[in-house]
Amino acid sequence: MTSFNTNLQSCRSAVVALASLSPRMDEGDVIGTLLAAPEDRLLDALLLQGSCRTVIDRIASADPALADRLCAREPLRSRLDRIRKVDEGIEGCLELLKELGLSLGISVYGIKGVASRRFYDKPEARELGDVDVMVRDAEQAWALTAAMLDVGYEYDERELPWIKRDTGAGIIYGQINLRYKEAGARPNIDLHYGGYSVRHCARLPFPGRSDEPGLAYYTRDENLGLVVGNAAGDHWVSTKDLNDLYLALNDPDVAWGRVLRDLASVGLLSFLGQMLRQLRDEFALVERSRLVLDGLIARCGREIPPPGAAKSWNRRLLSTCRHAGAVGMRESPVTAARNVWTAFRYYRRPMSLKIDDAQQPFRIDHLDARTCVLLVPTRVLAEHGVVASPQDGSATSTTDVVRASELAEGWLTLHRMCDGDAVRSARTCFVPTVYYRMGRKQASQALALADHVRDT
């Protein structure tokens, strides 16, 4: 195992050097390492680093046949195809978001990679898998979702919509992933609202700013916390992340005090420290950037456990549980214990939607940051073999069964059914659930409710 990890790390370092904006390794040594590496290991390293196209282009200059063989293999072929389609469609997608923001009277903010690419000399060098945007609150998010559905987007069942509540701030936040019905014609849109979710139960608040309706972007200071938060959620640092950080280190206008405060508020200083140490080890830095980096590292802790030579589900689980406990301890030991237990349940293994007769009905009686309430569109239920129940007449519609501070009237309607709840928003009927488990009776009644709503 030690020999395997050493070889994998060597291959990974070479791939990072090819993808890096400022590599420390000599290019001749890099190419030699990659050409000598087993193709399976090289493919794994490519997929992990998030700058596939850049690396493939550089490999092709040394060994076109090797590049062709790698590009023909899955999942790299699909990854490169997705990057190409995002590149081709991003300007049109951003223009659409601008137009919809103007028509709805809301500001739509480009975040994460969409914001980062604006700081590159060649924006296309910052590869994107989808388009991440943020709006201020849930009401704006679901209004924008309805508008996106009208122009050909639909919910992506691979990443179901979800909602949480920051009980301290009294703010609902969440995420809605949308894909275009015509596959590949437009990039996927990942719509965040109310702030950015960090790991299991923390939230980076929406910035205190107000912009004209249309399309705007997070500033570099605002966006760096999201870049770190995204990497921490995966418990993995890609070269894309390091390139974003490298450019920030070279920018004398970055307000690092604000960035550190943001990350301290969500317990991510140690992960920033992890990223900075990797940057120090793998990038060539000018003296000023080195001084800034060393000063930042001195103010950050160490991530335990650190990411390994490859992605590890168990490392991610342990780091997420530790973080959940630390966030909970800010309130009480009881909250910490609840956070750790729910984090363990969510992250101990990959989950997929399961519908069975034994599952108890789910009701939304409370929202908090450690309970991720998934919203399953009823069309997904039909794909799972669920049949509408004739008991739909017993469903009642109300908005005050949950405290007004938790579910805002206007953007969501809650339906109490005999066997659990259903919700409607953006002209879509959903079944709420946690841990991807759902009772068949609840699913059947929600499907009948959706049919009833469409008929009326």
C-alpha cells in the first residue's frame, strides 16, 4: 500500500504541475513521470485534479497517442465533453440569467468557478462543470426556478433540491440543481440561496450588499470562502482550487482579514491552512506571495485528517463529523453530539432514494442546519414505480402548520396528507424526506396530489 500511495502521489504531483499556473517541477521531469506512469493511475490523477483539458493538451504535445488513448476512456471522455459544452454555452447561459434577473427584479450572483474565471487572463482556462449562482433568499430562488422551468430547464434527480434553516439567524437556505431538457444544449445551473452551505451544518451568509437587478458576481474576497468551503466539503483540494488561491495571493487588493473572519465563522481556517501548505509545496511563488502565504499559514490550524493521495470516503466522513462537532460545541455539548450523529448518518456511505412500505411518514415540523430536507419531484416517484393513491382527497393545504419563521408564505405551500407531507413551489409538487428514505404511502398520496393540482 505504501508503494502504491507513493507512486500515486508522484503521478498526482506531475499532473498538478501540468495544470498549475506556476509549477515548481521542471516540465521535462513532469512529462517523464507521466509517460512512465501506468495509464490507469494517470487517468485517476487526471480526474482528481479538475483541470483535465489543460493537462491533456500538454500531454498531447509530448505523446499524442497517449493523449488520444486517455481521451477515449471513460469517465475522462464524458468529463472533457461536459467541460467543452459548458465553454460553448456559458455566455448564453449567463445572458439568460441576466435577462431573467431583470424580468424578476432580482440580482443573480455568479459564484465559485463562475466568479473565479473572471480573474484569469484567459477565462476559459478555469474549467467549469456547471454554472453556480446565488440569490439572496428562498423566495427569489424559487421564483427564478419557475422562470428557468419555463425556458426548458428541469430538476436534476442526481442532485435533488434541499432546504435547511440557520436557527441562529432564522434564515432558510438551500440549493436547486437544474439541467436543460435537451442534453448538453445549455450548462447545468446550481442555484444556491440564503448563503452557502458548508459541510454538514455551517453556513457562509449572503454578503451584505445590494446590486441592481440582473447579473452580478461575488468579489474575490467574497468568493474565496466558497472556494475553500467547496473543497472542504469534498475533503479534497484540486488544482483548480489551488490556481484560484494562487491568483488571490498575487492580488495586493485582497482583504485577507475578511477572508479569515469568514472562514473562522464556519470553522474552516484549518482547511485553508491545508490548501496553503499544498500551494507552498507545489507552486513556485514570488517573494511577496510567499510572505503573504506564510503569514496566513501562521493564523490557520491543521486539518485532521488531511486529504490523502486519493479521495477517501472515510477521511471525508471523519473530517465532516469532527467539523460538525466543533460547530455544535459553539452552542452546547448536546448540540455537538446531535451534529456528529446526524453527520455520521448522512456521510457514512453514499445514499440513493429508497421507497418502501415500512418507512414512517415524514412531516416537516422543524427545520435546522443539521437536517437536510430533500425535495423529491413527484415525476421522479413515477420513475420509481410509484402509483397515485386514491386517498388524495384527504390531503389539506395550509402554510401555518410550521412556524412562519421557518417556511415563508408565498414561495412554498405545505400539504398535510394522511401519511406525511408534500410541498409545492415553482409550480412543482415535491415529497420532503431526509436520509433519502420515503414511505410508499406518502409517495403515492403526493403523486395523486400532483395529479389533482394539475387537473385544477
